[in-house]
Amino acid sequence: MSYNKALNNPIFKIIAQASKELNIDSYVIGGFVRDFILERDFKKDIDVVAVGSGIDLALKVSELLPNKPKVQVFKNYGTAMLRYKEIDIEFVGARKESYTQDSRNPVVENGSLEDDQNRRDFTINALAFSLNEKDYGTLVDPFNGLEDIKNKIIKTPLNPDITYSDDPLRMMRAIRFATQLKFEIESESLSAIERNKERIKIISGERIVDELNKILSTDKPSIGFLHLYQTGLLEIILPELTALNNVEEVEGHTHKNNFYHTLEVVDNICPNTEDVWLRWAALLHDIGKAPTKRFSPKQGWTFHGHEFLGGKMAKKIFERLHMPLNHKMKFVQKMVMMSSRPIVLAQDIVTDSAVRRLVFDAGEDVDDLMTLCEADITTKNPSKFKKYHNNFNIVRKKIVEVEERDHVRQFQPPISGEEIMALFGLKPSREIGMLKEAVKEAILEGDIPNEYQAAYDFVIAKAKKMGLKVTK
Ligand code: CTP
């Protein structure tokens, strides 16, 4: 069968022409082929393998293109890249390759196409389309990758112990592809991941997080996290999460299994957001529960202060995995720290002042916090489920009402500290701090609206009680 249709972008004819002029064979390989067969969106990255020099091929292709795009050459790896109409094309020479035990540095030798396919991660990623005149558009599939796509199987071309040991990141890639594509990981491969799990320790945090982010961006990340858990990888990467996987019983009291609960929360959030950081917040929202768990005969199981501790732990995780320590980390930390706030509201009667305080503390992130908290409702009791959601709907409505009236989302005091100082002829002092705080409290309590005149009158009255005199 010919796959000419896959190759209707003019770039492929040009690569074919360049290969012909250099008298070498070349193939499109990897994700582009896989995604075409799976009818996924057209990939913006194309991998081309040359049976010869990938760098020479890239230079030749550039020469044949009208705009002669710049070729980036990575001599050490024997690869080269160029960009054509927003498509990144990577050229590599076919190689035999094995990795040393202790590092990621490959020992590379030139090889045939089949050698190259052999050393790739999965049979579904080892498929190639020919770009050669004699069989242009033919699928080259020595490991039955096409069958594996049909049967939805993730499988390595070589013995999985070798493939995973060569590049341990592939263990995470297996799980990531299984989650993205809803494929099964072949059982041989799964047990090889278990056996080789310790090798993940030689992989950088950045590369691990890349895969975690891809898992978190799917519509059901729990598939990936369950695989990570069952293979033992999660215990190594995120032991804070696996520590949540238990249910203890004392005097007939149990608590819920917070690991499985967490995975449900992450899944619940997915359809509602494109933002991977809110998913991180969901993933980490209960991590403080393992170290704060206590049992007392009076209260049963408690997790006092788990939100605060969880926020601190989240920062440590970001540091350990070399994740950004910028506003994204702060956002996740804030979500974890505030994650129980709306729940308390949802269980009680929802007052305006409680909502105003919530908006004040969460600021611009209040909508994300609500999304997280709605996802956090995993009770299997239908009447509780309904009650919590109803209450959250009330909270959402009140957030809009309260915000329209009082604008506390980006709170600016309606009367400034300077003006209060001028009114009473005071320098910065405890009294001024108290007055400012009292104005803020009165607004949040709903005693006065967030307006200048109301705040002015309030300050005058309050100051009088404190024994201060207007001097202006
Ligand atoms: N590859 C590999 N081992 C890795 C990474 C990549 O064998 N650790 C090979 C696979 O053949 C893969 C190709 O290199 O198809 C390109 O890798 P990459 O661009 O990372 O992944 P894609 O398969 O293109 O898929 P995605 O873009 O979804 O990551």
C-alpha cells in the first residue's frame, strides 16, 4: 500500500530530490508516520532519516528550497534541523546506537534503516515512509508497528530491558503514549519498566516534567498516574503522592484514600481547563495530608494545617524537579494553600462576607480556585454531591455580585494611608496601620461599601473612638 497522500506537502518531493542528487536513501520516520496513520492532527515536527549523512541531506534540501532556510547543525549528534513554512524538519543519519550504562551519551555507528528502526523506542514510532524514487510512499514496517497501532499496543522493537535501559525516559514515554492514545502497554514492557525503574534517576527533572505535563494535558491523566504508580516510577518521582495511598482504621474510624481521590480530582478538572498548572495544583492539593494525619478519639482523623504544609511541599517538589520557580509555582502553591477554603463555604450557609473574603484572598485566581474545588467533590453520596455543587453555584453567583459591588478582586484601599495621615497630622504609625486594617475589615465584612466617602466617614468615626483628632 502506498501512503503518497501522507506526503502531499511539497517539502517531501524536495527531500526526495535532494536524496536523489546525493545518491542516498531517505525516509520520514517516527511521530509523523504514527500520527498520520492514527489520523491525528498534522504534526509540525517531521523526522527524516538518511542512510548516509543527515547533515549533508539537510544542507542539500536547504539549497533546493526557494528561500534557502538556515540549517542548524548539531555535529556531535550528527543531526541537522531546518524550518520550512512553520514545520521543523530534523535530519539524522541512520545509526546503530547503544548507550553507556551510567550516562546518556550514545556510542554511535552508521547503520542501515533497519538498524535505526531497531534502536527507536516503540514499534509504533519506528514506522517509516520511503522518500526514494523506487518505492516512494511505501511504508517500511519491519516490527509490525502498523498491527500494533491497530491493536492499540505499546511495544518496544527490541527486548524492552535493552530499549528502556538505553534511554530510561522511554519508560515515561511508554506511559505517556498509553495515556494520550489510550493504548495498552504490552505486559513484557510493563514488567521491564518495573525492573528498570531505578534507572529513571539518571534522567533530568526537566525531561521527566515534560512527560508529566503531557500526561496531565490528556483528558484522563489518571491512566498515566496509575501506570506510574503500578510500575514503581511514581514512588521515585513523586513519593509525596504515593504516601497518600493508604486507608487506616482506628476504633472503627477510617479516612478516604487520598491517592485515588487525588487522581479523581485531576481527571475532574481536565475537561474544564487547558491549563496544565491547575492540573498540577489538583495533583498536589492533598500532599500535606500524609505528614499531618492524626487520630484522636474525639475528632477522629484530622489533617490540621495540611494546606499550608502542602503549599510548602509543592515548592520543594518544583525545586527538586527543576520546574519553573516563577509565578506558575506561586500559583500552584496558592491553590494548594487555599484548596479547602471554598469547601468550608459549600458545607455551610454562604454569606456575602465569607465570599468577599474569598475573593479578596484569591484575587485574580478565584475562578481557578472554584474550578479546583468543584473538581474536589468526589463524594459518592448523591445528596451530598448535589448539595455541594448547589452551594458552589451560589458561591459562583455571589462572587460576581460581590465583585460588581465591592471590587475586592484587585483590592485598592478606597482611602489612602497618606490621606489618613494628613487628616490626623500623624506620621506612619501603629494607629495608621490599625485604621487602614479597620477600613479593609469593614469592607470585607460588608459594613461599608468599597467607596471613598463611606471609607472617609468610617475613618473619622473610628479615629474618634481611638481618641484621635482631625487636624486638617
Ligand atoms: N525517539 C526514541 N526515543 C526517545 C525519544 C524519541 O526512540 N527517547 C524516537 C521515536 O522514534 C520518536 C522520534 O524519535 O518517534 C521523535 O521523537 P519525539 O519528537 O520526541 O516524539 P514523537 O514520537 O514525534 O511524538 P511527540 O511529538 O508526541 O512527542
